[in-house]
Amino acid sequence: MNEAASVSFVSFTVPTRVIVAKFALAALLALIALFMGNRPQVVIGLLAAVALAAYGLRDCVSRERVRADADGVVAVRGYVGRRHLAWSKIERVRVDTRSRLGARTELLELDAGDEIFLFSRFDLGVDPDDAAAALEAVRER
């Protein structure tokens, strides 16, 4: 029997390095803004730093983005909301791949009919293809 087929629970979280990078970049933006002499530039720089820090805080508060077991999937919705989706409500689990301006973007897509949940590798901590395979292994169990 294949190892992936024996998985009964899987969880995907935002990697620590992503959270640290967001806070570090926010601090750097704030420092640069404070050293700018022009008041509008200071305000814009500080607003950008606060926005980036808010994204970092969201990652701390809702670190686990996707959790799946035999009952279904719990996915983060918004900043602190969570939505439980029974497997019967999930129409499709796939990886949406797009290329724009030479950059390739892959997102894990959970299609629940009226709602679609999208997660990047920075949300999951793993490649979206690996996450999709792990979710399907839990679903098949």
C-alpha cells in the first residue's frame, strides 16, 4: 500500500520564514520612511509598513490555512474566519497554474460550489501540487 493512501489527517501552515520576512520587510519600510525628508513619503511608507505588518499578524493569528481529515476540510476564510467543508461539498481539488509576464503562479484551489478557496505555496508551506495530492489521499481514505 502506498504511503500517501494511509494518511488520515493533513495540515498546512504558513512557514515561519514567510512570517518573519513580512515583519522584517515592514520594519525596513518603516525605517526607510522615517528617514525620508518629505512628509508625504513618510506617511505612504509608514502606511505600507503597517499594511505589511497586518499581513504578518494575520499569518500569526491564522497560521494553519488548511486542515483535512475524514470529515472534510477546514479552510481559512478572511483574516480569522474558518469554514468547515464536508468532502461531499467539495466539487474539486486542483492546482490552478498561470503564467504572466514570464512568472508562473500555482494556487491550490478548493472548489466548494458557491465558494472557491485559493492558497499559494506561501500559505501552505509546500508546493500546491503536493498539497493537492495529500488532500486527495485523505479524501480517498
